[in-house]
Amino acid sequence: MKIARSKHFSQILLLLILLIMGVVLSFLSPYFLSWNNFYNILDQTSVDIILAMGMVFVIASGGIDLSIGSVLAYSGIMMAFAMKAGMAIPVAVALGISAGTVIGLCSGFLISCLRLNPLVTTLGFMSVARGLALILTKSSPIFGFPNAFKFLGSGRVGPVNVPILVALAIAVISFILLNKTKWGYYTLALGGNEEALRRAGVATHRYRASLYVFCALMAAIAGMITVARLNSADPLAGWMVETDAIAAVVLGGTSLSGGRGSILGAVLACLVLGMLDNGLILMAIPAYYQKLFCGLIIIIALVATELRNRKEHRNFV
Amino acid sequence: MKKKSLLVGLLVALSLFVLMGCGEKKDAADNKSGDVEAEDVVKNDAYTDLDRKILSALEPLPDKMEGVKIGVVFPTFSNPFYVAAKQGYEDAAASMGIKVDVVAGATEDDVEGQLNVFKTMLGKDYDAIIIVPITGMNLISGVVEANQKGIPIICSGTTLDKDAAAEAGAKIAAHMTYNFEEQGYVGAKYISKKIKAAGGEKAKVAVIEGLAGAFQGEGRRDGAIKAFKEEGMNIVSVQAGDWDRQKAYNIATNLIQANPDLKGICCANDTMALGVVEALKVAGKKDQVYVTGVDFLDEARQSLKAKELDGSVAMAPYITGKGNLTLALKVLQKHDISKQSYYSPIALITQENVNDYDDWK
Amino acid sequence: MGEKKKQPFLSVKDLKKSFGRVEALRGADLEVYPGETLAIVGDNGAGKTTLIKTLSGVISPDSGEIMIEGRAYQELNPRQALDLGISTVYQDLSLVNCRDIATNIFLGREPVRHKIFVDKRKMAAEAEEFLRQLDIKIPEIGVEAGQLSGGQRQGVAIARAIKFGGKLLIFDEPTAAMGVQESAAVLNLIRKLGQKGYAVILISHNMYEVFQLAKRVSVMRQGKVVATVSTGDVTPHDVVALITGAGEIAADIFS
Ligand SMILES: Nc1ncnc2c1ncn2[C@@H]1O[C@H](COP(=O)(O)OP(=O)(O)OP(=O)(O)O)[C@@H](O)[C@H]1O
Ligand SMILES: [Mg+2]
């Protein structure tokens, strides 16, 4: 009862799902319950978490960004080209990340200043970035990078690897940005009531544009990790990752209509989806069932949240 | 022992099957599975050899026909495979003195887009059109339209769904198909031989197919399962990697977690196989697990040379263009081909023979 | 009439604004003097809200001029208007429903620590204290604005407008959603603000309110200010006549 009324219903629900899944999978598969396996789950989820962090902001502002998968691939390719051209690794990384971020800047500008619809605009940039990636590479992956760069994808710092650390750092920073800074406050206000924010004297279009830049930046960082981990910049990398990111963000309690956002929820949702994938593979359950289970979990969590929200509305209205 | 197993792989590899009589696919699969023992293995120039083979399979060769205009409809150009194939058509056309236009839809799953492209081509008076359908269904209505206009259609790669084509009254003038099952079979067979050569029996192996439900991936998966079973291997898991490197990477990590003594992973394409290799390297298990893919991407070549990937099954997209154009001319010159099936050639490339395939396209 | 010699705080000349084919303002003129309470009345759709939105920078006029403390502007943006001391309580879309009361009151002017972190605790404490001073009753400071009643929401919107002071406070039908007691409280508040020296523009359909609070009344009809009268010189009945246009003669007499 208390849980049902909590502000953090989605997150608590996800935590419960995570725990239940953990217990069930531990019984079903002898391989599940080990530090090594949890480490695997974290490692596999890290890119999803990074992508979801950008998406939380965009969705909480009432927008959406479908271009992240393509931006991921495009940034990775620019980075790869830069390294192949003999640039120093930090320079190449900076170049690749900026290239991706520029795409966010373009979509952000069009969405905020020209008031274009975010769904259609980012759909357009999804094609543009993917097209660029394919054209530039003539559709073949670029591969073979220096070890120092590969370190970003699989190198270890102490007991954990770089992707996990990056994901963790980005999650913490995102949490602070969303909940403790003006930027986060305005993100939520944009999603809740943009006109009220504008009337309060805030340059709303600048803030809205910055969200797409941030989201693209996250995609570009995810691109860097993907290339480094797989030692290959694939123009088709990140295919459909936007659907995973959106699912995780919404599952985590961020409202698709804007105004509400949860970083913690998105991270938990990524972990739930990651653990599910991991568990089903450990149990050697065939692909079709994986899709089925994944869909079911998403639907169950959404239904639970929706039912709870309705109840709350009845109480107040 | 070791050498022999290697050879068998190679052989199978070089099969272009021309089946006289009722050319059923099944026969083809059976045929190649065990008893193909070609000693005429390509030593240095695999490419020229396949070229010769595909042409001999197409005998009697058609006369030269200058100025003929042929259209080709691909699924997409966003895949290096089709980029190489396009080059193959264009080079072959130039050498044969005919005109060829190669077009494609947007992505590998845009079935309707490909149909639209195909229908547009029908309005541009080609003497014949070669199609590489995305699925067995999506181009059928276009084929019917082509039949009405009297444009002969040569179908390459995926075959049209028999029942649906019959119901719609769609007629194909000639087929040149890939045998996807064979591609999986060859890879898994090679993994098994390697395991056995190292003294392993009934070892644990796994299969990674493509997008669940995708035609080629399922064919390769079934072929791989068949080969593993024949060899008495213990298949612990069959997973869908969605053709995605990152997905395959994750799957491999999880597989090795669940089966620390895993010995082989047969993947439905190279992209996934390369993801698996990266995961195994991180897990420190590369030396224990044999990995094969399909496509022989440039990246796979490098990985083979670096002694990481163990094998890649190569189709010959470049050569196939020449074969298909020759087939089209045969159709235009009214050769009787009703009783023949043509298969595109494949080759198994391994760490040992990879240097022979440097100019492979 | 000593007042008239003073320079107006704000004056508007021949302001025009169309929304597509709807001409919301067809050349409106208005003057507001420092410290005075001016009422604007008019039928629904007369253009009152549009007029004050141009003053608060939410709408840019098509033509005309806005003069504030002697400086002329073609148009304003919300930030400029706020900086010039114009605070507004709007008729609609005033609060962000999914955010709490304190956040709404401080929207756009959040206090920060170390230049980055929004000081939530300070906001909550100050907002609570301020609402208490204004006698605006809310259940709890952490409640989301969307869960408040219409009157409570209006209270929060008013608190926000006056929290940061300014020189001119604009109220667009502030009591429309309120019960008797709350209305009285708000009117009282507005009166006190007037006494404190703020210039106030009050838009209202309620003649009783208008005559109680305002010294002067500007009457709008079809996008123009057709008359401005002193409440001391006319009766509510006369003003109603001006609103409906029933007595054009009356306008001549009183202007
Ligand atoms: N954003 C807008 N888009 C289109 N038309 C508008 C817009 N805002 C106002 N209008 C039109 O302008 C005219 C004046 O509207 P306004 O809101 O200024 O009237 P008002 O005097 O405030 O009325 P009320 O007493 O009902 O609040 C109306 O006809 C209205 O339909
Ligand atoms: Mg109004």
C-alpha cells in the first residue's frame, strides 16, 4: 500500500523484478549467481545505460530521439577514420564525439527554433547519420585499432572495466544534472509546461536544443565504447538500439508525455533487461522465447505503473 | 588427419552444383555433405578457379550479344556483400559488352521498397532483369507484371516461395541460388574436425543464428546443427545474434559463463563471429573455442591472418555476377535450362589457406 | 489631476496584433502611472489578455509602440519584461503541474549553491514562509501543482508573480477560479500591494471588484481601448454600458 503510493513506484517495482529475477535465475541456472556473471551483466548493460541517460532527458522534456543508434555508428566511424589517418587517440576520440554531437545540435536546433516535430526530425537524422556512415565506409567496417584505444572498451581499472566505469560516472552525473541543477529543472518544466517556463523568462529553445546535444553526446560516447570493445567501427552498429533505450527509459518511470524523469529507474530498467537476456542465454532458451519474455516484462511493468497512476488520479481529481 | 579435415573443408567449399534432371535442393545438400573429395583444390588463385568453374557449369555458353540491356535488383547496398556483387556485375558486363544497371532498395528489410524499385525497373525496357529478392514473397507481384510484359526474370539468391508464386502465376526464367544450409554445414563441420583433431569428443558447441526468423540465418543454423549432430557434438545452445556484433559479443560472454568448457561457436555471419572473437579474447578463452562465420568480410580476412577467427565461409558475390549475366544471355538465346538448377559457389577459408584468397571478391 | 502630470510608468500606443484572420488588437492605447491601480474591463474576446501579454513579453505585437519609463520598445520578451519590473499572473497555463509548489514559485529564478546546485531546501523554506505571509493556504509545500485546487493554484501563481517584486503587477482575472473567501483574500492582497506602491493592472469581469480596487478603468471593445474613466466619476452601470457599446454617448461624456 505504501509502495503503491510512493513517488518512486516504478523504481521500486523494477527493483523487485530485479530481485525476483535474480532469485529465480539463481535456482534455474547454476552459472547465474557469481560475481563473474554479474560483472558480465554490468558490462553488457553499460552501453544501454549510457544511451538511456541521454534519452531520459529528451523524453522527460516531452521529446524523443530516434537517431541515437545512427549517431552511435557515425561517431564511431569518424573516430575510426581519424585514428586510421594517424591522429592521436585523444584527438580522434574528440573528433568522433564532436561529429556525433553536431548531429544532435542540428536536430536540437530544428526542433527548438523551427518547432519541428521531434519524432519526425530525429527520424530524419537517423537516416542521415546512418546514410553518412554507410557512404563514408562504403558499407564495410573499419577495424584494427591501437591497444590504448581498445582499452576504452575492455581495459580494466582495478576490478572493473572502463565501460562500466564510464556508465557509472555518466549515470551519477546525469542524476545530479536532472535533479539538482537548473538545467534538469528546466528539462522537467519543458516537458510539463513549456509556456509557463517561457513566461518565467527562460530561453526555452536554448534549453530544448541542448537536450538533443546531450543525447547525441551520450550516443557518441556509446559509439566510442562500442568501437573500442569490438575493435571495429561498423556502419550498421547500434541498429535499433533506440528502441531498447526508449523501452528502458519509459519502464524506469519517465513519462512519455514529459515532465517526469527518473535516472535511477532507467538504470534499473536497463539492468532488468540485461539480466533477462543474460539469464535466458545461460539457460539456453531459444531466441523466440527471449523476445517473448522481454516483451512481457515491459508490458507487465507498464500496466502496473499505469494502473497505479489511475488510482492516484482518482484520489486527487 | 589434421590435413585431411582441412581439405574436406576446402572442397566442400568449392562446390558449384549443377544438378541435371530434377535439380532439387535437397539432393544438393546431401551431395556435398560428405563425399565431395576434390583434389583440385585452389592453390594460389582461388578466384580464377571459381570463375572457370561457374562458367563450365553454365555450358553450353551463350553467344556474345552486344548491346543487351540487363537490370539487376539487389536488396540493399548497405552491405559490403552487395557492393562487391555490384562490382562483379559491372566488370563482367563491361567484358561481355553488355549494359547493366544495378539498383537496390534502402535496407535489407525494406521489402516493399525493393518491390517498388523492381517495378520501376520494369518500366525501363530491359531485355532481362536479375532479381535478388529479400524474401521469397516480396517481389512476386513484380514478377507477374514482368511476365505480362514479356521480360524474362532471373532469380538469384533467395528463391521465390513455390506455392505463392504458383498461385500468383509468377514465372521465373532461371534460378541461381545460394545454399544457405550448406554454408552453415561447412563451418560447423570444420569446427568439429578441429575439435576432434585436438582430441576432443562430444565437445560442447553452440550456434548463433542471425535475426530470428531470417531466411539465410535459419538455413545456416540448420546446416550447422546438422553437421554438429553428424559429428556427435553436444549442442548446448542455439541463440539469435540479430546479425549484430555487440549482441553476439554478449551472447558469447554469457555462453562461456554457462559453459566454461565450450569448444566451438558456429556463427551465421562474420560480423557476429568477430564479435564472438572479441568476447573470447576478453574472457581469455580464444585458444579454447573455435569460431567460424560466413561472408569472408575483409575484417574476417584480417582476423584469420591474425590467427583469431578460425574459419569463414565465403560466397562469391563477385563471380556470381558473371554467372548470372551469362545465365541471362542463355535465357535470351532460348537455351533449354528448364531441367537445371544452378548454385553459386562457396569456399571455406581458414587460417591455413587465407593467404590464397587475397584477391577474393 | 496632479497625477496626470507625472510621467506614466508604461504607455502603449496604437498596438496591433492579429492571430491569422482574428484581429485581437486593432490599435489599443493604454497608460499606467506609477503606484496606481488600473482596471481593464471588456467582454470575452475584447483583447484584454492579448494586450497584457504584449506587455509581459509573451506575445510580440504586429505594430505599435510600448513605452516603459520613457524608453520605447517595438516588442518585449518575457525576460526583458521581468527585468523591467513587470510581473504577471496569467489566466491560463501558469504552473508546471508535475513540479512541486516551491519549484513553481521559483521557476526561472532558482537559487543555487556553488553556482550549480539548485538549493531545494532554501526554496522550500522561503516559499512556505512567503505563502504564509500572503495568507495563501496550501496543503504542503512538496505537493505537485497539478494536485492543487483551482484557487490554490491561483494563489501559487500570484505568490510567484509578487515574490520577486517589480514595479508593475498584472493580474488577469485573478479571482475567476476562487471561492468567496479566497477571492476576498486575493483582493485584499492586491489592495495591499497597491498601498505598498506597486502599479497594478487588474483585469476583471466583476464590477464590484473593479470599483473597490481601481481608481481608473480602461474599457476594451473589439481590440481597442474605447474609454478610460475614473471610478469616482461613474457608476458600475455606466461602465457596463461602455463595455457593451450600448451608450457611445456616455463615452463622450466621461472621457
Ligand atoms: N493564441 C491565439 N491564437 C489565435 N487567436 C487568439 C489567440 N489568443 C487570442 N486569440 C483571439 O484573440 C481575441 C482576443 O482574445 P483575448 O484572450 O485577448 O480576449 P480577452 O479579452 O482576454 O477575453 P476573456 O475575457 O474571455 O479572457 C479572441 O477572439 C481570441 O479568440
Ligand atoms: Mg482573457
